[in-house]
Amino acid sequence: MERLLDAKQIDAALHKLCQAVAADCADPTHLVVIGVRSRGEVLAERLATRLARQFNRSVPCGTLDITLYRDDLNDPQGEGQPTVRSTEIDFNVDGRLVLLVDDVLHTGRSVRAAMDALVDLGRPRAIRLAVLVDRGGREFPIQANYVGIHPDVPDDQAVRVHLTETDGRDEVVVD
Amino acid sequence: MARRRTDKFRWRHKHLLGLRDLRRGEIEHILDTAEGFEEISTRSIKKAPVLRGKVVVNMFFEDSTRTRNSFTLAANRLSADVIEFTKTASSVSKGETLIDTARNLEAMGIDIVVIRHGAGGAPKLVSRSINACVVNAGDGFNEHPTQALLDVYTIRKVCGGFEGLKVGIVGDIAHSRVARSNIWALSKLGAQVILIGPPTLMPSCVEQLPVRVSYSLDAVLEELDVINMLRIQFERLGGNPFPSVREYSHFFGLTVDRMKRAKPDLVVMHPGPINRGLEIESEVADGPNSVILQQVAHGLAVRMAVLFLVHQAAIEEQREHRQKHRG
């Protein structure tokens, strides 16, 4: 098991992501942050807090559950039974600039599912993607706008993001 | 209620025939899953691609508007195609047997059968003769699992849990599959069930059920946290179970007067359709303690969850079959 990021480095990566988003966002009035369950949810909350401080105004934050939109949902060769949780977005996404947040970008399939789920909720003005780790290995033509780190990870290894809120500590490891 | 669930639960039942044979954890898993589906009905696009390309058949051998529409809408919201089958407009009126009807429908490539039948055990019989998933939408005096699930889902939402809760079920218990499914679900979840009604409307062998029985509503009214008023089903009543409708109403009707003596936050439920002024007064049915319309809304989420889960179990079965033949 190799460690890619420790708590301090995760904090620095989030700082970098926040600065990059802020630099692109001249008008934060319509900015909202939406995290993909479950690690993306925690990262989205942290980013929204940072962006709120940056802009000195509140930035709405929500959580998207993509289970029902997964392309392997009814695939007997898929991973096994998924657990359905709720999507919790208590604001309208119409006309908003949505910053979609996930922990790891790999095949691009989760992001495809997340975008399908989002457009069923309304019509955002734009969707931008921020991820903590882009490990490559895309199967769909999807690219992130903001990336924390780009490690080279062999196909047979998994990148795991652990966060204090869900796992008791902050670190990113490969195993 | 946003409860964080981290454990992976595998739902293994391809059919939902009743709640009697389910474990507590399984019932809770259906309720948890339903929470995730409730949000779909609040969106501008009230659909998710969960059962896209799948076919659900509504096989109703008895009248129903609420349950049938609820299942149809639930299946539509999951993007499934729905075939409506009615007894009168089918070959059943030409003498076809239940199993033949089901097998013929299956030959058309259906995935889930939702069945309501006057004979208890009919859904089980169908589940043994076809490969598709079977969901019981009410069979005879046996069970009506999705109604009880939406009842307990509503109770969990309103009361927060079941420990120490006293739930009264009032009326014609003997002819009520809703009562039967509720008794199984509530007792497994840890609530205390009190059956209330005249002795003539109590089922035989009631002492074998995990319940308390009271022949007087007034005797237990003040203890209750939840009261579920069953409809007097005139179409099922034989003989003279009570002297007159007025007398029944007098002793077992939920009136404004009785509400004054009950706990102030008593939760009032009714599976519908309501006989206003008979088992429940209009002011109570439409009053602040009533959750009757919430029950209907919750029914949709619960039925979406059930259709999703039975179909997932069917996929799981294929998955295991594949692995067995590979290994």
C-alpha cells in the first residue's frame, strides 16, 4: 500500500482547487457545489466552505446519489447489488453554474451517470468537474476542469480516498 | 431522516409475497431504499432509468384504484413499460387458469408481475410457475405487503422509530390483509400492536398472533401513539357482525370527541378508501393529526423500492448462476 497524499497534502490540493475555481469564476452569484456520494459529498462540503470564505458569501452545496443512473445497474456481470441513498439538493439547478465534485476520476462512467442525474433535476447553465485524483484510464470521453493530482496508477490497483468525516483520517492511498 | 448507511446489504428475494417471512433487517432495508426513491417525485423530470426496457404486468383480479395506480406510476417512474391486465377484459373470462394466464404473459417477455387476487396464496402459486419476479398487491385475507410497508414507512417518518410505540388497528381485522401484514411488520420492528374491534370481527386464532386485543376502543384510546382505522368492507362482510352501522360507529368510530381524549399527537392513519362518518369523522380524517394523504405519497416511494429490489435480486440470481457455471 502506497500513500499518495497525507492530510496536509489533501488540504493543499483542496486549496489549489479552490483557487483555480475562484480564478475562473468572475461572478459567483450562480455558483453551486454538488458532490457525488459518498467521498465526493465530503469534498464538496469542504470546497463549498472554502469558496464561501473566498467570495465572502454562502455557496449552496448538495449531494447527488448516482446509483439509479449507473450503467451497470442491471448488468449481471456488474459489481453486485448497489445501495440506493438519497439525492439531497435543496436548491434549483436551473441556470446555475454547477461545480460537480468527485474523489477519483477513472473510467469516466460515474461522471456520465452524475451528469445524466443532474440534467434530470433541471438545466444548469454549465457543469464543471473537480476531482481530487485523476488516475487516467478513461473509457468515456470525459475530462475534469480542476484536478488535485495526476498520479500514474497501474490498471490492477485501486486508488482509495479516506476522509476524516467518513473514515476517521485524511489520506489517499493506492493498493 | 438522513441516516448514514455504510454496510452493504444484499437483498435476495426475487418475489415479495408477504412480510411474515421477512426479517427485521430486510424490512428496514426496504424502508431505507424507499427514502432514496422519494426524492424522484419532487423533481421536474419524475423519472429515473432504473427499469428501462423492462416490462411490469399489473394482474388485478380484484377491483383497485389506489394500489393499481400507485404500482403503475411507480413502474413508470422507474422507466418500465406497464401492461394493464384486467379479469373482465381477458381470457380469464373464457376459462383460462391463473397459471396459464401468467405463463402466457411471461412468454411475451415480462420481468415483474404485480398480482392482486381474491384467493390467499395466489401470488405464491404464480411465483412457483414462472421465472419473472412476483409482487403481491393483496391476496384474499392473507397479506397486502406494500400497504403495510407504506404504513410503517409513514410511522417511521412521523414518529422517528418503533421502540415502545403502541399502534392500534381498529375495525374488521378478520377480513383484513392490511391488518395482517401490519401485524407482522410492526411486531418485527419492535412496536406493540393492539387490535381493536368487536369479537365478531376478530380473526380466529387471534391469540397466536403477536398482539394485544381489546374489544373496546375507549379502554385503550389514551395509550395509543398511532391509530390505523380500517375500512368496513361491506363487500366482504357475511352475516351480521354488528347490529347496525350506527352502533359500530358509536363504539369504534374515530370522532372529534375521542380525539380530545387521545394523546395530543396521536397519528391517525387509514388505508383508504374512507367511509366518511362511519369509521372516521371527516373533521378527523382532514384534521392536523391525519397522515392519510402522506400515506398515499409514501406508497409510491415504497413500491418503487420494492420493484427495484425484486429486480435486483433477479439479477443477483443470474450473477450467481453465471459464477457457478464459470467456476
